[in-house]
Amino acid sequence: MVVSSTNQRDGVVFMDRSQVKTVPGPQPQRGPPNATGDSHPSDVAGDGRSRATGYQIKVMHWNAEGVRNKKIDLQNFLKQQNIDVCCMQETHLNSSHRFSIRGYETFRHDRASGHKGGVIILVKNSMAAAEIYRSQDGATECLGVCLLAGKKPLAIFNVYSPPAKQLDPHNIPILPDRCLITGDFNSHSPSWGYRQIDSKGEEVEDWMLTNQLTLLNQPDDPCTYYSRAWRTTSSPDLAIATDDVAQITTREVSSQLGGSDHKPVILNMNEERNTTTQKQTPRWNYKKAKWGMFQQLLDKNCRKLDFKDQNLNQHAELFCQAVLKAAKNSIPRGSRKNYKPGWNSHLQQLHDMLSSAREAMELNPTDENVTAHNRARAEFTREKLQQLRNSWHEKTQSLNMEKDTTKLWQLAHTLNDDVQERKQTVLELDGELQTGKKAANTLANMYQETSTVKLPRDRTKAVREAIRQPSEKGANSSCMYDPIRLDELEAAIKALKCKKAPGPDGISNDMLKHMGTIAKKTLLLLFNESWKSTTVPAMWKKAHIVPIHKKGKNKKDPKSYRPISLISCLGKLMERILNRRLIWHLETNSMLTPTQTGYRKNRSTEDQLALLAQEIETAFQEKKKVVSVFFDLSAAFDKVWREGLLLKIHQAGITGRMFGWIKSFLHERSAKVLLDGHESVSVKMREGVPQGGVISPTLFLVYINDITTSIPRLVSNTLHADDLAVWHASEHTTTAAYRLQQSVDSIKKWTDDWGLEINRVKTVSTVFSLSTSKEKVQLKLGDTVLPQVDTPTFLGVKLDRRLSWKPHIEDMESRGIKRLALMRKLSGTTWGANSKILKKVYTGTVRPVLEYASSSWNTAAKTNKTRLDKVQNLSLRTILGAMKTTPITEMEKTASVQPLEARREEKHLIQGEKMKRLESHPLHDKLQALTKNRLKRQSLNHQIKEQQRNNADILTPSPTQCEPLTSTDWTPQRLGAEIRTSIPGVTSKQNQSDAALRALALDEIHQRYPASKWTLAYTDGSAEDATRNGGSGAYILQPKKPPTTLSAPSGALSSNFKAEVNALSLAASFLNSVEETPKNTVFLTDSVSALQALESSNTDQSLEELKHQISTLARKSTVVLQWIPAHCGISGNEKADELAKNGSKMEQPNHCQSYREAKTLIKHRWKEKFTNKTSGYKPQKDPLHLLSRAEQAIIFRLRTGHCCLKAHLRRIGVAESATCDCGEGDQTPEHVLQACPLLDQLRIQTWPDPTDLRTKMWGALEDLERTSMFMASSRFRV
């Protein structure tokens, strides 16, 4: 530590000169600078005395005069200088601007009004920091952070005082020690280099004297600011500190940065710092994994395992070791390299030239030097922007949707601020700031406290007694006792999702999905040992909790961190198997309340919203008002009382091994918090269903199932997991309020009895009414009056009291436009991602926002819904690079994006068909009831009935003619057959000729399935207009036997898919019936969707029949289902197609229509409507979509005529004349491409042979590329 004497002058404490580092720079009014050279720290001070070196903390402060256009400069400077803390003033940011620097945590204080001002503090991620102060007045902007980097906390304040505003530094909460204040004070005083003192300077000096602060500036220090208007220099940028900080700090003024008139100042603090270098945890690189080797090694390791002498916990540990040992030898592991900002040598050279020009200008501000500086600055800025553009264009152009979508979505999340960079977490508890292990322990204790339920002892005792009573329900159910089978394990493995974080044991889903036969059988032994002993291995009950900061919440508050629990993937795999059994038991026995849609197949939040909206609309038609209450349960999943849960699953008939395993699964669970590389102590999680568990949501549904059983009979309710709403319609609000009060009391009693808590702030009431006057009701939750709101939010939808949906649509519009900004960042008209990628981003991020819960709000006024259409139209212009005047229908056609209204109609009809078959849901009866028409207002019932009438030719009118929606059996049907959905060498029908496809397919068939040893069953199916009179055909070639031909009808209402499935079933049924079953059978079909359906768990009666036939045949012979390309001249496929057409002409039976079939027919109908509207245009055959972004924009604009050529500009009133520069006609696309004499030479070079206009604009890929190259080389802008 450097200890220096201080000199008192004018009431201000100054540092000794030994502490001030002089960096080369101009000193106007005081002669030339003391030294020349670079700006790096020197071991000798300007006065020749030795200066202490080896400082550990570097703080930079700088008035940036806008940071958004200087980001690359700043990144490079921070990296080169190794800056720990960066304080910037005049950021010119507002709430709509995103700004962050990789490797730094950002603390921002933007100016609330106006477009300038603002302060920001960047703290290196390896250093813990927390915000401690934020100014409230608009005069002096100040932001303070506490840096936990040294032996003691250090407070750093960043101040900006605008020139025309009065300075008031006394509001800054200065600490008696360990305090540093930096910023642009815009104050004058001889103490820091000015000739005179002004009122703000007096204020600063008085403030320093009052707080015993030390000024780090010296009067003869290099100036930090250059005024271009006056061509003078000054030092408004000050650094002030308490004495203890001043004694260990040196100050240096750096050279210019980013073209700002202010120079950055670096403060070097000579003290050891307690940085936590977060060592990146090595990750498995699955893209480079040698899965074949992994499978072999794992099988080899599993053969050596002996489960006879050890207990279950040891068996689980041995299996984990076997997997990890195989992984270490076959899967690379590593960490991501440090980020390098996009700064090249040429930029550095221009930057150095600009710095030299700046110094020359400040030393001698002549016209010549000012001009030279401005020229150097412009050249540097131009090159910097070009470098940024090139880098971004390369990144967006390289996105490849066909190979991997991960990079695209990572980029999308980054642009949308959804990715949080790792930084040091600082928590505040009882006035103490905590980091590292201490903070991790605080969070762990808080999460443990959350999972605690306090109930009377006598109630706990009564529940335990009730659990001991025998249960009659489900006592003989095989799903509660039967051993786990290999087909159950394989189905569960197939359902696993890759790229998920592993639990404490380190085993990932990727590893489990690539296990070999021996490993699977070993794992099955382990699972059955756990099942039979009703014991869960201890390592499966341990969790790692990763706290994720909730966006917009106080970072220092422990409650602002959402716990994400990582548990064993092995344990979750077994949960998945048992959860399938559990769901089957609950659904088959109708154990769950009909109003519950959470985590249930064929049910969604949109069903609940549609039910609520329908009942409100019906009430309006009946001159009634609806009083409703929307409940919010606090931490419901974490508050589940485990003893109570065991009682409820016992009462639901969950017995035997299932009950014992769940009991073991719930008890003795522990967790550790992982925070910034630190691990907390292990804490017991006493209550709640385990977060991250596959079976946990199902257990929660059982727990909350009876929450509404005690509410009055006439009160409606809807429940999605823990989101609960109750309502009642009546002509009088007092009657409705009375019934609602009974419901609230009933639900509160239930929560008190079962340990859950109702959030009294977020639980609200609303009165829905068409009355112009607002009606008040007073509902109480215990002693608390529930807030009454006019626009409640339920399941993500903003309702309003008159159900106009205007607030919700405005909210959707705002969110859609915000996400649209992401698309615009991915491309421009001449660069960036192509239309295919942009369409994927639109349909994946923007459109879902515009369509969520549309079945509820589609009754809104057309003027409101038009707002959403505008968002889609803007998106289409971005996708295609189109001009604003381009017709919407043309954009929809080329991008193959249906209008939102058409998609809503399709969605409503599909929902109506689902509800027609889902008799248990309350919405079923509502949509089957007659419509009420007192008012002109429409409801979902009106709209669905209208659509059903308009499409009666493809749908069955009565629910009795519909195949009901049933839950899948818990025992997955084992096909026993291999399914192959590809052929080596075959890519796509669009890119390969029929001859090439035929040759590749026949070669594969002859080599893999020789006719002498295999029975070849060619199958095909087709339907008239893909909606009716379906036919199925099979052409079967058996060794040494004549061909067999089969034809059959597939139904009066039939899709191509159903006909294909029936064709496979027809062939399989025949082969099962022959006297001599073939030893080897291959089914050759051109339906990929039928093969994919066989692999999925979704099923209906026709698929169940096919699976039964295939599995029966597979028990007697080797069976393969092989995809082949359609209509490319394969003889067997063509004959099967002919047989299918014959089948379609037979007398058609009337089958019950499944939901899958109805959905397929509806989607085809709407697709057909759109195709007819677009004159049969097929985007998949248009080479436009294979061009680069710039080429796509040129061709599309030429095709539509809506471009920047004069003919169009004159039409929209932008250009004075439509005549081309050549003077021989209007400047249209046809004139430029075919006739303009100014381009004759270029035209001949591009097209040596005569080429017509259609070929140039609609021809093959090469033709379009030539046209775009021609236009890019021409003198005309498109």
C-alpha cells in the first residue's frame, strides 16, 4: 500500500503527485505535456520518484457521448486494458435499447425523459457487485454499486451532471471509508485545471470538504475533454475518493476512444482483490461423440457388473460408473474458448491514426489539424461500421436450418435478451451483502423453508391413520404390480429429449438414448430391483438447484431467483415409465376432475379460456352478469404436504408397488444450490413434489383434484394445474357475489386443511357486464377484501369487463412487434438470413404470440383483429424484402403463409372436433348446445357451428359417429419390426430426377431385400381430393409364388393418410392369414407419415389395428417397414397405386371418424383453399427460395413490379417521371431486363442467347441467379 502525505488547499484535499500518473496529452494554457510515449503505467512518476506497481483493480470512467455506436471500440479497450469496472456517462440509452458487453455485468440508470443522459456501470463477471444507490431526481444522474472484490466492500458511484442543470451531490450516500466517486460533473475549479471557479465547482468543493473526500485529479493533469466548437480543452471528468482509497489509487488519462470528445480515465487500485474466477465446467461435445464406440464400451462394462452381492444404492452407483467410463473414452469434453471482439489490425491502425490526429488537434487546433482529425475520424467510423456489418452478415448468412436449428435459436434468444451470461451473484440479507458459498447457503435455506408446511399435529396423525386403511380401488390393477418390461423401457428412452442438463450423477439423456442391448437389459434389472423393493436409490433423490434470476426483479433479493432443479436422468427415466402407468390408471377410472386440463393429453389452457369466454358470452345473451375470482396459489408445487399426498393417492386406488415406490420417491430428498462455481451445504426438502420430476405434475394433479368439490353446485370453475378460476352468472351481482363468497370460503378452507397458501395480493375478482356503469362487489378472503380489477390476466390472456378483447389484442400487438424486431436484426434487403430461415423465426416466435387462445378472443371486433394482421404483414415484408406497397396476397403466396383469419377458422373447427369427442370436458356440452341470439354478439359456439355447416362434407355431424378420445394403454404395443424412413443417397424429390430416385431405391431394395429371400409388399393409398372415397391397395411378391393383388375401400370420409394406413394393414392381415408365413417381409410404402405414426405413442383405432397386425406378423418372421419415393417409376409402387384407385371405386363403408382423421381433413381443406387462392403456386418448387437474401429480394421485387424503378415510384407519387434514363420508355422491370439500351452490353454478357422475360424472372435457379447478378451490376436500384 502506498502511504502519502496530503496537502490542504482551498478547503480541498489533494493527492500527492507520487500518486498521479501523467499520460501523454495536451495541456493547453500550461505548455507542452511532461512526457511522450504510450499510455501504459510506468514505474516512474512524472517527478522521477518511484511509484508502487502491481495494482489489482482497474476502474475506468468515461463520458461516452452515446455507447451504442461505440460498442466494438469499448469491447476492444476493455479487453486490451483488462478493465475490471467501467463507469460511463451520457449513454443515450432508453428502455427500448439493449446493451451489454460480453464478460461484464451491466448496471444501468437510463434517463427517464429525453434522449440523452444516462449512466452505466460494467463490472467484470469474475467480481461480485450489487447495486446500492439510484438517484431519483432528474437533475444529477447517479448510480452506485458495491464491489465485493477487495478485503472490504468498495462503494463506487457514477455521476453525470448536465451542464445546464444544478448539481446536488449531497444526496449521494457517501460512506466514511472505502468509497470512490467518478463522473462528469461539468463543474469548474482551479483545483482540477480551470482558471475560474463556478457555482457547481463551489458545490463540489464544499461537498468534498463536508465528507472529507480526496480529489484524485491534479490541476496540471492532462485534460479529458476537447470542445470542437471552441477548440479548447478542459477536465470536467473527476475522480473523488475517501482517503483510504485515495492512498492506494493512481490516475491516468488514456487516449481518445470511439470518437468521443471525452477521453477515458483509468484508476489503478493497488490492493489484493477477492475475485472468483468461474472455471467453466467442461461439457460433453455430443456432436463429435463416437456413439458406436460408446455403445460397445458400455455394453462391455455392463457385462462385468454383478448385482448379486451389493444393495440397490451400490447397483445404481456401479451402473453410473459404467456409463461415465464409456463416455470418457468416446465423447470429447471441453469448455468454450474466451470471446474475442471483432477487432482487426486495420481497425487498430486507423484507431491509432485517429488518436494521433486528436493529440495534434488538441496541441495546435488549426484548421488544417481539425480537418485532418475529422477525416481520420470519419475513415475510422466508416471502417468500423463496415466491419460490424460484414461480421453480422456472415453470421446470419451462415445459418443453416436444414442441418441444425440450435444456432439460430441461440442467436434469436441472445437478440431477445433471453440468455443470461454467467456473473457473480450478490444477495442482501439483513443488511449484509453475500456472495459465493454464503449466498448459496442463503438460497438453499430459503428453498428449504419454502418446502415446509406447518399443520396441526392431530391432523397429521389422522392422515397417517387413514393411509393405513386398505383401499379397494385399483387393488387388482396390473399396472400397480407388474414388472417393468423392456418395451416400456425402450418407449421411455425414445421419448427422452436430448441436450438436457444432467443431474448430480452426471448421466445425460444423450447417453441413455445411445445405450446398446446389454446396457438396456442391465438398466432394466436395476429398475425392476427398485420397483420390487419399492425403494428409490439415494442418488436419484439428490438434486442440484441452479438459481435463475427473474427478469426485472431486484438482484439482491433472494426471492428474485427461480430455482431450477437438476435431478438424475436415470431416475427420471424410471419416473417416465411409471408415470405412463399412473396416468392410464387415473384417466381410465375417471379419477381427475373434468375441469382440470393441466398436464393431460388432448387438453390445454386454450380449452379453459374458451370455456370461460363461452359462459360469459352466454350470460350476456341471457341479460346476466358474471362475477368471477381468479386465484393465485403461492409456490403450490413446493407446498404439497407429502403425508396428505400419500393419503390422496391411496384413496385414488394407487396401491401395491406403485404406492410404495412413490412413498420412497417423496421421502428423504435433499438438494444443494450451485451458484457461481460454489456449492451450498446439503439441505433436506421436506415437503412439495420434487421439482424437475417427470411424475411430479401427475402427483400434483392428484393432490389438488378435490379443491373444487365443496363449491356450490351452480358455480362454474376451471383448473389448469394450480391456476384456478371460479365464476357465477346471474341477473343480479348480489346473488352472484353471494355464491362466489361461498366458493372463496370453501377454497380457503381447503387450502388451510391441505397446507397450500392463497396469494392475497394476486388473487382478484372481476365483474363481467355489458353495463356502461361499473358495478362493485366486495368479496373477502378471510379478513382481506379481494382487489376488484377490470382487466384480470388469466392463463396469459388479458380479459376485460365487457369482453371486447381490446386490451389483450393491444398487448399481443406490442409483443409481436417487439419480436418482429428480432427478424429485422437477422436480415436487410441486401444481406442476412434467407426467407426460409426468416419464415421459421416468424412462425416460431412471432406468430404464436398473435394466435394464442384465438378461439376465445376471435369474437373481437374486426378493427381490433386487423391490428394483428398488420404485424403479420410487416413480418412478410421482412421475410421477402418487399416494399411497403407490395400486395399482401402476393407476399402470402410467395412466403406460403396463410392469413391469420383463415388459420383462426381452421383452429376453431379443430377445437370443435376435439370437444365433440371429449365428452368429459365442460366445453363439450356448451358447444353442443343451441346458440343464443338475443344480441348480435357472436361466441365460439356460433363460429364453430357455422364452420361445421360449411364443412359438413368432410366431417361427421354427430358425436355418436365420432371415435372417442381415449387414453393410451400403459403397456406400449411392441411392434417387433424395424422402421426405415430413408434411403442412402435420396435427398429430396425437388432436387433429384425421377430416374435418379428410382435407381437409388431399386438398388437399395435389390441389395437389402433380395426377392429370392424376402416377401415384398408394396402398399399405397389414395383418396378423392384427399378427403373422401379412400382406397387402399397392396401388391405382394412372395418368393416362387405369383403376385398377390389386394384392393379395399377405406371409407366415404378418408384422408390419404388413413388410406395408407389401411393399405399397410390390408397387406399385413393377408400375410398373417397365409398358411406358410414368410420368413422375411418388407413393407414398401411411400408414406413417411404412416411410418412416423407407427413410431409415435399417438394412436387411433386404425393405427391400433395396424400395430396389432404388424406385431403378430413380427412374432413369426423378420419384418421391416421401408419408405420408398413416390411416383418415380418403381413398378411395384405404381401397381399398388393402381390397386388403391380401384379400391376407392368400391362401395364405401361409413366408419367412425377419429380426431386424427378429422384434423387431417380440416388441415387439408384449408391448405386446398389457400392453394386455390394462390393460383396453385407451389413454393417448394420455386427456386426463388434457394437464392441468397440479396438475390431473393431482387427477384421478388421484379416479379411484383413493386420496386425502386421509376415506373413504380411514379405510381406511388415519389418520382416525377416514370421514363427511364435512356428516354425510350417507362422504367419497368420488363424494360430494364429486355430493352434498355443503356444496359445492352451488360445484357449480352449476362445472356449471350436471346432469353424471354418469364425465364429471367420465373426460370430455373441459374436463370434467377443471372437476373439478380444483372440487376446488381446495372446502374439501377431495385
